[in-house]
Amino acid sequence: MKGLLGRTGLAPGAGLLIVPSNSIHMFFMRFPIDVLYVDRSLRVVGLHHSLKPWRVGQMNMRSHFVIELPAGTLQATGTQVGDQLAVTGYQL
């Protein structure tokens, strides 16, 4: 799995959905990202602000999806644990 490895960044409003996943690593990454851990009912069960390259994200056993976003997105949107997500244009 490659994910965002080798990329130089994420455009504002862009993201990467990883299914299934309950953890991530930042090995060989070039930029920090925000991370959402989401359960099967699309509820946010964990998050990490601005996870830096060469770090390992927390493992969240309740998570079924991980969403990687540009650093600063979670703060800008006020996203918190317990929030309910709505996904359109993609069948989960």
C-alpha cells in the first residue's frame, strides 16, 4: 500500500480514505497530515492533529476507516471525536 508516500502534499479539501484501517504510519512521508479514525457507522472515534513525518499514528481498535487530510483541516473545521460524518459520491 502506497497511500501518500512520495507525494509532496495534499491540496486543500483533498483527502485519502483508507479502508479498512485502524492505524497508519508516516514513514517516508514528506509533510504532516491530520488523521481521522472513523468507525463503521461513520462516527469519529479518534483523531490526530498534524501528525509529522516518521511518526506512527495511534492504533484505534474501534476504527474501520482512516481519513488522511491536509494538516490544519481538523482545526479549521472544528472536527471532534463523536462527530458523525456524511459521505456522498462514494459507496462504503
